[in-house]
Amino acid sequence: MIASGMTMSMTMSKIAVRIPPHLLAYAKRAVVEGRASSVSDFVSMAMEEKAKLDDLRSLLDEMLLESGGALSQSERAVAERKLGIKFRRKRTAA
């Protein structure tokens, strides 16, 4: 049984999209491997995950504002030294 997070009673809309061939191949492979029931299901699951990530990003941005903002470069350097790690740099939106 494949769990996709969608309920059977959910109303669905049909759309046409253009995607790069490698992503279509990946979606088809997911179907063959049983990770999705169809390419449409795979795309729906991917869009659900993207929506969750966007919601999480908004929540984290809100929390950051409430906590006084991002670390300064000097604060980041001190934290990296004390923790013995390197923070990942913020990625820019494509």
C-alpha cells in the first residue's frame, strides 16, 4: 500500500505541466519502485512536501524575527568556534 498523504475524498484538478526529462524519469522510477502509485501521485506528493517546507521556512523566519534576527558574522564565528562546526550559508532562492 502506498501512503501519499492524500485522502480518497480529496477533489483533484487536472493540469498540464512541462518538466525536465530527468525529473519525469525520476517520477516514473518512483512508480516502478512502488514509492508512488502514479506520476500524478508522485507530483502531488512532491508539491505537498514543497508546501510544507515553505510553511516551515515562514515559521522559522517568524521565529528568527521574534528572537532578534540572524546572527552577525562575529556571533556566527564565535558559535562555530565553540561548537566546532561550520554553519551552512543561507541559500538564495532560484
